[in-house]
Amino acid sequence: MSERIYNFSAGPAVLPVEVLEEARANLLSLGDTGVGIMEHSHRGKAFSAVLAQTEADCRKLASIPDNYQVLFLQGGASSQFFQIPMNFLESGQTADYLVTGSWSKKAVAQAKRFGTPHVAASSDDRNFTYIPRQFDYSNDPRYVHFTSNNTIFGTQWASEPEAPGDAPLVCDASSDIFCRPIDVSKYGIIYAGAQKNLGPAGVTLVIIRDDLVEAGRSDIPEMLQYRIHAENDSCYNTPPTFGIYLMGLVFKWLLKQGGLDEMHRQNRQKAEKLYAAIDDSPLFKATAEQDSRSLMNVTFVTGNPDLDADFISYAKERGLDGLKGHRSVGGMRASIYNAFPPEGVDRLIEVMGEFVRSRG
Ligand SMILES: *Cc1c(COP(=O)(O)O)cnc(C)c1O
């Protein structure tokens, strides 16, 4: 096997080696069943046990209260952009959106198909380099939607915004879920595509409060009703069995690491080191404002796109891959999710220093 390199990709992203090794061992036969994990019926005993354990470990990891459902859906986080307003917004009804980047903008665009989203805050005025502190909520919004971490712009909410009245808080946590402790009881819905911090692409984790499961429309296609997935334990149709299995291994790995408090400590340590190196560098500059910086996606530039490109290939030659910033912002982006090893951050800092010296 060729050596693994440091993968800074924003998603699909690095997974823990231990998890990949365990999955590899179970590809041909899950335990002693003689049938590979991907070949088991989703209604059989072996997979049912995997599903139950994955859900139990998810609940344990985030102390998810009993009045929340844990669902494993498909269609990515992008399908939640429309599934949520489709269920909860009727024509003329308003939901408030806090717009902090491209993903939030996409969520607003989908909500417009079903109701009247109101943008209660936006950081568009400074190209999404910060998290807004002031909100202009509408009267009685059906829900408040925000994106906890802005994968493309490298900003992150330090804590969840306060929703007005009893409006449920809805969170797209695709790129920072379980990077730190989360108080699920403050939310109505938390959703995340798996491919950044939880597992492979193809499964979406949706944590949703019971009253919202019940409140969703019942005159839309079954596959789009949360109640149908909740009533059928995510097995109304064939769920993404391999993705659920792998996510389960990631949950086990997180628990073994010491849970979300410990992940938070590790993530802070990695990010603080990297931001400090950028701040100290005569060449590199962080793009996100200091108090809005993401623990997961560290975005930075040299100020010269040609020099950025040089650095990206210089780093790639040294085994650091995936550092190119999103095409809409340019520069560099180091995605350092839960599974990204601290040694990779040290190596990046070294290579940044070598690059600066090589350019005089
Ligand atoms: C990647 C990402 C998405 C899109 O996820 P898909 O699973 O590809 O639909 C949505 N929101 C955020 C914050 C993301 O990082």
C-alpha cells in the first residue's frame, strides 16, 4: 500500500485510519456472518444491530434527549434545504434565515419555493468574513435557520443564536457537527451531510424534535415526510447501509477519544496553532475575522493568486493535499476536521515556513 498523505480536503474528507481499517476487515464478512457489510439486507438481524448501535452511540455522544429522533436520510444536506421548508412552510408563511455564506444562501433559495423566507442577518456585506451579532427577526417566524460552520468562508458560530419566542432553531451543521459539545435541547432540527465530519458521502444525519416530526405536512411524498422515516426507523426504503455503518464506527471512535469535550480540546489546539502560525507569518493572512474563525476550515491567502497557486503546488509536492480554497473565494483552505491528525497541522506549518524562506 502506498503511504497516506495529509488530506486537507473540505469534503469528502479524511477519516480515522482505525475506522477505515475496521471497515476494511468487515467488507468481505461483517463479523462472523460470512456476508460483507454492504451485502447484508437492511431488514436482517446483522444490519438492524448495526443501525441500533449507531443510533445509540450517536445519542450517547451528544446526549440527545429522548424527545428527538435520530434519522439517517439520503440526498445530502442540500436536500434538507428544501425538505425543511416543504414540511414546515406554507405559502405566505415566514421562516427567518441567518445568511453567513454560500450554503445559507442556497437554503434561502429553496425556502422561497414554499414560503417567504426573511433574511434576519447577513454577512454578505463583507464577503462572509464574519458571523453577524445582530438579528432583525420577523414576527413569529416558523423557524430560524442558520449554518453553524461556513465551510467555504472559514467562519463558525461560537455558539448558537437565540431564536425569538418559541421558534425552533434549525441548523445546518454539515461541516462542524460533533467538533465540540452541543446542547441538542436548544434546537428543533440539526442536520449534516456525513462527508465532512461523520463518514462517507451518501448519508445525512438528521436530529429532529418529536413535535416537529408530527407537525410536518402529510400531503407530500412519503420520502419527504420526517414522520415516515421516524416511524420506520430510517428503513422506510433501503437506507444507505454502508454509510450508516461507517458513521457508527466514527461515533465509536469519537467516544473512545473521550467524546465531544475532548474533540473540542483537540480541535482548538490544532486550529489555534495554525491561526497563530498564519498570524505570525510575513506572507500568509487569515481571511476570516478573528472572533469568527472556524475550528474546522482555516482559510488564508497570500494576497497574490499566483503565489497562492505556487504555494498549493509546493505543499502538494510535500504530501499536503486539498489545500486549494473553494473556487468562489480562491486562496487556501486547510480543513482540519475531527479526524485530521495534529501532526498534519505541524507539517503544514513547517511547509509554510519553508515556502516563505524559499521565496526570500
Ligand atoms: C458541504 C455542505 C453542504 C452540502 O452538502 P451535500 O451533502 O453535498 O448536499 C451543505 N452545507 C454545508 C455547511 C456544507 O459544508
